Amino acid sequence: MSTEKRGHVEYDGVAKHYGDVTAVEGASFEVESGEFVALLGPSGAGKTTLLRILAGFEETSEGSLMLDGHDIEGVPTHKRNTGMVFQSYALFPHMTVAENIEFGLKRNGFPGDELEERVETVLEMVDLDGYADRKPTNLSGGQQQRVATARAVAIEPKVLLMDEPLGALDKRLRDRLQVQLTDLQSDLDITTIYVTHNQTEALTMADRIVVMSEGNIEQIGTPTEIYDEPVTRFVAEFIGDANFFEGELAADGGTFHTEGGVDVDVEYDRTPAGRPALFVRPERMDLADAGAGATGPKRNAVTGTVSNVLFVGSTTRYYVDTPDGDVMVDRQNERATPEFAEGDEVAVTWSVANSRVVTDDPEDAP
Amino acid sequence: MSQGFRESVSERVSSAISDHGEGAFGRWLLLAPALIVLLALLYLPTLFILRESVLTDAGTSLAYYGQIVADAYYQSVAVRTVKVALVVTVIDFALGFPLAYAAVRGGRLLGGVIVIATLAPLSVDLVIRTYGWYILLGRGGLVTNVLVVLGVGSQSHQPQLLFNTTGIIIGLVQVLLPFMVFPIMTILHTIPREYEEAARNLGANRFGVFLRILLPLSLPGIAAGMLLVFTNSIAAYVTPAILGGSTQTLATKITGIFTTSNDWGLGSALAMLLVVVAVLVIVGYQRAMENAGGSVGGTGGEH
């Protein structure tokens, strides 16, 4: 309705305790107006709690929560103007699709003579025009999901809150709805906080990702930052496949001595607070003949024996048995036959840029 | 000998049930024991009362019913009975719904306390419980004294809570409260908390959530509770007899007519009136449930 920027959210040291149990520990981050932020983490990470606190279903134990510059602690749930989409959809079973949507409209000051038109508009947005008079129980899971989304955005909330909205759907439907939801979100330019445990969903949909683990924020960043430059071992492991090398980081941050006795060139400009490990993504590694040696840009190398070859389709995954344990290497299938076979002695090579030092402490962020 | 006979009977019955269990015969067979009990102890006596109510010295006639309809006193008793039942039903709903809601949503401890507190009085005999109220509500009783302290009435003019409809209502409200709480609790358990959260999120305040979400979704349970409280209330005897004093309801009046004036015809006619009111309410309830599309109907269906 209004053109002014709205939907700016700021969590400042928000904590939530249930008795002795800590659900969230001092979470601080901001969500810009119109931004799509995913809260990503395994179950029990505290993501849903952060969402529910913003919606007003839970109270904060510590810290403050600002919406458009106002502390919303004292604002009752029904006056917060957030639009929540539940994993179970929570469509009212005794009301039609239209009545479900009107329920919110009537309570958010939409004039009576515009209700019908508004219902039609939002149903068109989610490709469900013509479904207004159906009861939720007569809709498929995907249709119910879209009605729940339509109901939430219909009231033009300051923030759209989605709690595992696609969690109950099968993969094909989920993939399709991911695209629809991101389109809808950018069309409406609506601030969105999206809770998910599905890393692919977070990577494909979000502008920024807040990775959480056991009530703590591990890292905040864009999908590429989170994927390419994880700060902690948890983030590296949770998002995508990861090879880790245990060992010691040299004091100057230029070399990592692996336990297997290999010196790897790295670039680490801080003194780590946590225990460091070397991390390389499988698709950033390559294979070479063992004798060839590693030079040039891909000068980091460990040698080993190919223990397994898995043809995945577009790529082939090699498991290489090295002194530092099994290493996964993904290679694009540009040729029909694999160049390496089980039992081959190979050198696993990668560049300095793809050698990242991660620790077990989120404080080690640059 | 008898052992073998019992075994052969039980074998025949179970084979009959497994052979016919799915069919109409099997269903009737399973219902038979309950139906026989009801027939012998409820329907036959009711028919007997019906016969008494229409048998007069002048042969079969509706004279007794005419007598009741023409008599302003009986009318006032009937009206009072229904009025008391309605008030009790409304108060029990007003008390019972929040209790049931708190029991379902209020966490394990609170829920347990409410369930036990609601159930516990049922383990005390009705007469004893009612005499408890007799003591509490009488002159100089705890309730009256508290009311006087709070400024309702004075020591010399204590509020009259006994031997009138107020006393009957207070007693029945307490006695019948569990019948309201449990059906509502049962249905509230089936309503996900997220419906309420979604409604609040969409801008509804607590009253709006109650009115538009909880009330419609728990209607079958509420109706069942109201039906139980209302029917039990119009038929209640012990509570009005002890707390009502000379204030009569249909049940106490009927008993009085049978035991003191020995006028079986008139008493039976009044009793049939009570049956008719109860049946009308039950039929109305079932109609409403069918219209609402719910397949409830079970509760109180066989009165």
C-alpha cells in the first residue's frame, strides 16, 4: 500500500530459555527491507524459535527485537502485522479458501467492498484462481501450501515468516514451489524470513543465509559466501560435501601441516580462536597421475590410491585413500570414459584459493 | 457340566459374531445385551408410566395432562425447571470452556490439576456433596459469610442462597460441571494450536480467536456437553430436593405426588412431560449435528 521502505528487522542479542534449556543464545542480525533471509540449521538449532519470537508466539528471555525501528516486545501478536506460513499450513478447516484469506483482510483494515477483489488478486498470484470456494480439505498439499502463502501475503505484512513451508511436500513439487515462492517474494518486494533445514532450499532461494546450530548463529552470509567461505567446520559440513584435513596451522597462516605429513599452502590472516582444520570442496579438487607432481596454480597436492569410483551423471566422484584419510573428488564428465580407475595411484590437487581453514568457533569470522 | 455348557455357548456366540459381525444381524447381536437392559429397566417402565398417565377413571383420556396445563402452579414448576436447566447449562459452559481450554493448552501440570479437580468430586456421593453445599450456603455458612464481608447483604440480612432457585442452580452447576468440561476437552485436543496462532497472526485478538476459530471447531463437543448438562439438570432430583427446600422442580414435584398424594396418574403425566422435553432436546441436538455435517450423534443418543 505505502511506498515507504518497511519490514526492517533487527535481532539484538535475542535469547530464549525454557527453564534450563536454551533454545536460542544471544542471536544478533538484521534483515533489510525486502530481503529474503533463510534461517538454516538442523532441527533444534533455534531457527523456528527466532521466527516465533518475531511473530509474538514466544517472548524473548533476553535481548531486544526491533521491527521498523520500534521495539516490539510489548506489541501483542495480533498487532504485529507479520504474515506467518506454517509447515502444517494451519488453514482453518471450517472456512473456504476465500474465507481463510478474508479472515486476515477483515482484521487488517481492508474495506469490505474490496475483499472479494483482493482475494482474487492473491489467489491469482499463487495460480489458484477459481479455488476461492473450495474447502482446504479438498485441496492437495501443494495447493494448501499456496493458499497458506496467499493468506499470509494478502494482509500485506511487514515481514513474511515461513516455517519450513515446503517441508511436507515431495521433492518435485518442492522444486517447483521454490521458484514460485522466490518469484512471488521479489515481485512483492516483501521482507521474508524463511526457516529451513534444507541447505539446497536456502542456497537457491535466499539473499542471505543465517546458519544456526544448537541455539547459536554459526555464520551469516550470502549463499556463495556460506558455500565458498565457511568460517566453521559445522557450516562447511552442513552445506554441501566437504573434505577435512586435521593438522596444525603454521603461526604465519601460510602453511597447514596435515596429520598425514603434507604441507599445504593456505592464506589465513587471523589467529584462530578455535581448533583449525583444512577444508576443500570435492568439486574444487582435481586428479593427476601420481608421478606428475603438482605445480602451477593447483600446487597443493596429496597422493593416494583411488579406492572407489562413483558415476553420478554429470560428474564422477572418486574416493581417494590418502595418508590423511579418504578424500572425495568430483570431476566433470567431459569424456565418456573415466581417466582414473580403482587402484590407480593419483595425486589429488587443488589451488591455494580453494584451501580454506575453518575452525570450530564462529568467532573466527573475518 | 456347566463348564462345558458355558464353553459351548461362548463358542457359539463368538462364531456367530465372527460370521455375522459385518452384517446387520451381527450388529444387532452385539447391541443385544445393552438393548435388553435398556428395554427391561428403562423403556418398559417408561411405557408403564405412559399408560398410567392416560388411564383415568373415565377410561383412556388426557385428563391429567389437561389438569397440568390448566394449573398455573404446575406451569410455574415446569418453567422453573427448564429455566434452572438453561441457566445451569449456560453457567457450566461459561465455567467449563475456560477450564477445558486451560487443561488442554496450559501444560501438563495445570492440565492434570484441572482434570483431577474436576473428577475428584465425582468420587464423593451426590447426597454428601449436596449436603456440603447445604452447609456452605446456609445461614452463617462460609459462602454467606464471605459475601457479607464483601458487602453483599449484612449480618442481619444475609444473602439467601438456600431453599430457592439460587441454591438449586449453585448445586447443579457444581455437580454437572464435569459433564461440560470433558466433552469440550476431548474436542479441544483435536484442534491444533497452530490454528489459534495463525488466527492471532492474521490479526484476531483472543476473543476473535475464540469466536471464529475455537467455538465453531469445538461446537460438537460444546453441544454434547450442553446436552448432558441440560438433560441431567432437568431430571435432577437430589440437588433440588436438598438445596431447593420448598422450591420445587419437576423431579421433586413428581416424587412428591407419587409419595405423598399418591396420585399416580398426575405424577406419571408430569414425568412424561419431562421425558418429552428431554427427547425433544436430544432429537434437536442430533438434527443440528447432522446438519453441521458432523457424525457425532453417539453421545446421549440412547436416552
